[in-house]
Amino acid sequence: MNQPTAVHSADGSDRSTEGPVLLHVWMIEPHTRDRHLRLLGELFDGISDQPGFVSARILETPGRSSIAAMVEMRTVEDRERLQELPQVHDVLYQLRGAANAVVRLYHQVAEFGSRGSAAAAELA
């Protein structure tokens, strides 16, 4: 992580600006793509059993000049705990050579699913 992430403490500061979803975006050179994807894939595979883990996604632009990693946790506290794991720090350290363009925290304001999935869930 080349850019510090604004993380507020639990000492009464405004936590409404924090969220359980973390998004990192890296501008990459094409020759580093496979290494970056491998590191992120191994990381997400290794943390998927952490308490509060909901999902992780790795995205890339069509021109393969940028990749994004999005991690969704159940709560802000789960996300904060995840960010402190040694393996997360290790991977971010290994990816430091790429230009880390964006690091943002998000909270959900709406959710939409496929109507087929909703109907299947209702029938179950």
C-alpha cells in the first residue's frame, strides 16, 4: 500500500465514514500481471476462512493495465482485523512496486440480486 488509508479509531471518532468493504486498485505493467494475480489469489484463498469474511474479488481492466482487489467483510471491525493480519501486510508489501492508485473504504447503500436467485431462495 503506497498510500495511507484513513482509518479511524474506536475512541469516539466518526466511524460513519468507514465501511466493511475495502477496494485497492493498482496500475500495473503487463509483465507483472500474472505475479500480482497469483499473490492476490493466494492471499484471498488463505483468508477466506477468517471471521466475518464475505467475499473477495479480483478485477482487471480490458487492457490489463490495472487490477483491483475488493474485499467485503461483515463489519468494519472484521475488516480492520483483516487488515492487521501478517499475510495481508506481506502481500501488500510485495505489491508495493506497482502504483497503488486507489485505496478506499465503502459501506453498502443498496443491494440487488438476480430475480431468479430471489425466487429460488423463496422456494427453499
